[in-house]
Amino acid sequence: FFAPSCYATGRVLLATTSTGVYEIDLTGFINRFNQGVTDFSLISVVPPGQVRVGRPGGMVTDPRWDATTLHTFIYVVDQRTATVPVLDSRNLGRLGRFTGFSSPRDVTISTDFALARTTMYVSDFASSSLVALDMQAITVNFQGQPGAPSPCDAIKDNQDRRTRILTGRGPTGVSADSFLLGRVATTNTLGNSITVVNVQ
């Protein structure tokens, strides 16, 4: 599974193994790809390499980032602990985690640019629902990192700021519409269906 790791650099992808996450630098490959070269050895793994995250599922990058440090948050589902750890995009260090899920599978972020509202959606398989987390309380001022409080601690993981949206049975994959911006869809594995949610 891959996800962009930082929109500011545009050169790296995130990938997962069965127990961790790591970053891949595509610069060498992409720079020569338009010359007809398809040498995949030009792709490299970014240090520090794999960082253990339990049993990772879906992963998403916060579209907000600090322009000074090219730094943002990465959210990855840990199916082993039923949490969503928050990672530092610079070193994949764990900053905190969101709890309160029964069996999370995937995660996506929807941004309403007109209202400047960012919402994270986590598919919760066993509860047949999407969990919507209001991300506006999470700071995107990274000047104090490292050593600043966890973003989860800063908002005390306020579960009363969440909305639970019922879906079909066994929601797994979830994705925000990057074109219309106002829709989120999830696949219901046990119900053989797709649920589309109106973000507003």
C-alpha cells in the first residue's frame, strides 16, 4: 500500500510491510524515466528504513504542512492495537495515537477548502461505521517540534468531537473524493456494497 508522504517534496512514497512503514525515494527513477530508462534499482529506501507500527492497515498524509520545515503528520491504522498512530513525516517518529475504535481498517482525509475544514475518516469494520474526526484542533505549526506535546495529547483525543456514520456491514477501504471534495465512499466487504457519504 502506498501513500504520498509529504505533498511539499513530491518525491517520496510511503509503503507498509506486515509490521511497519517506510519511505521510498523515487527521484532517481522518475528523473530518468522520461528518457526511456526503467531501472528500478534507482529507487531507494529513505533512512531510517522500516519503523514498526504493529500491523499497519490504511495510511494517509495530512494535506496541511509547515512550509518552513516541510513537515506534516502521517496517520496509519494499526490493526493490532485498534488505534491510529500519528507519525512525524520527517522521521516517522510516533507522536501519539487516536484510540476508541473496535477494528479500524483504512483511513482517509477530506478537506473542504471553502470552510477550511479538515476531517479524517476511519473505517471501523466491526461496528459497521465510519468514524469522522474533526482535525481542526490539531496544530500544523511545527516550529516547536521535536519535544512539543503529542498532537493527540494537545486535544486530549476528544472523542466527543467525533461523528459515527453508519455504513453497510464490514466497511474496509475508505476514500475521499478528490474532485468534488464533498463525498466520502467506503466499501462494505460483508455487505457487498459501497456507501457514499455527503460530507456536509
